[in-house]
Amino acid sequence: MRASSRQPDHAGTPGAVLAYDLETIAPPMPDGSFPPWPTHVPVAAGFAEARLRGGEWAFDIAALVVSGDTQEADLILEANRRMAMAQVVTSYNGRQFDALVLRLAAQRARIWNVKAIADHAAANRFGGEHADLADLYCSHGRKVSLAAIAEQIGVPIKTDIAGGDVAALWEQGETERIRRYVAEDTVATLCLYFAWAASRAADETLVTRPMAALARHLERTPDLGHLSGFVDCALMRWCRPRALHADIAAALDRVTAKLGREEDERAFAAA
């Protein structure tokens, strides 16, 4: 599920960003409140990876659900593998939930050689290795939901089910719906990361270019058809024409620079 698009490099843009999300089940609480995080068992994991190499954006989007040949240990090991290759791991409230659940799940499964998960769960709250968007969007104040932020920015989220539906779907064996749901949340998290990075750097190309490249990736990958809502969302409709204008401007700059170098070389040779 890989595709790529040529893009100019940006100083300060991480070369490898991994967005992830977990879906879990837990025994219900007598008072109906949200169960404590240590009681949660991961049943699905979504991963959306964006890489910038030599000016080229590449994406890898995948989701795993525990069923059949896929076990909880497979989710843990896949998360560790992907985190080990990322410069920045981004999540939504992962610092207080997903990372903790994942680390404890590894210990419960007696999987100790997962250093990337251990480092991720222990990452400094104010460091750059774990970009927890729930923290960043509220400036480390009172958190709001992923859906609340996504709606304001124009990113589709929870278009079919919500997190509260996962336990019932799991009991019913609806693993494909869970897989699509966790993939949607993960891609939404990646889109919000691009929006956050652009805002933080005051550079709209940090959202327009990767978003446009993501749209092309989704359009060219039939297996990701369930994520087509991102191709026509409000943020994407705003990004794509601006990304095209930025690409044209960058191409003109490259041509101008090349002509300038050639003129300098001719002048030097004549001298």
C-alpha cells in the first residue's frame, strides 16, 4: 500500500512520522464509567506512516485486528517495529492511554524486547519524539476529543462507528468494521499532525503538500477505498490547489536557480 509524490524538502520537517491508534476492550464498570486503562486489552491497531525522502512524500497505511492468525502479540510487535523506524510518533491522547496500554500489554504477554514501545511510553511530555495532539492542541491544558478538533479543521472522523461501539462489534465478530474504524482514526490523526506542524511553523506548505500527496496515495490504492472521505474533505479541498501552486513556484525557483548557475559558469569561463 505504498505510493509517493515529489515534494520539496522543508527544514525541520521530520523525515518519518508515524500516526497510530489502538482500539481496546475492557470489563464494564458497575457505574458505567470508563474502565481504568490497565484493564484494557488492545484488539486493533492502526498505523499511518508518512516519509519524506529526497523531497518525496511516501505513505504506508495499515490496520491489524486480533482475529484468526493475528494475535495480540502481533499488534505489539508491529507497533514496536514501526515506532523504531519513526522520528516522530503522533497520537491523540496516546500519552495517557494508548502508549500505557501498549506497554502493559507487552509485559502481560511477556514480550520484553520492545525497546521502541518502552521509549515511546516513557517519552518526555515536552519533547518532540511523541507528538500527542491532545496535549498540543490544548497547549497542555484541558483536553477535548479527537472528533472535536477534526470537525473544526475539516477532517472526517467516526463516519461509521465510535469507540464505544467496539466492544459490541468485537462480540459480534465484526472485525472488518473495527479495522476500517481504527484506520480512519489513524489517518485523521496524521492529517491533524500535518495541520499542527504547519501552524507551529507558520508554513502552510507543511500541510498542503503532504495532504495533497496523501490524497493521491488514497486515490491510487484500491484497498484504501474506505478512506475516500479524506480525499474530498474540507481540509483536502483547501490544500490541493495550494499545493499545486506551491509546486509550480518551487519548479520555477529551481529553473531560475539553474539558469543563474549556468550564467555564472559562462561568465567565469569567459573571464
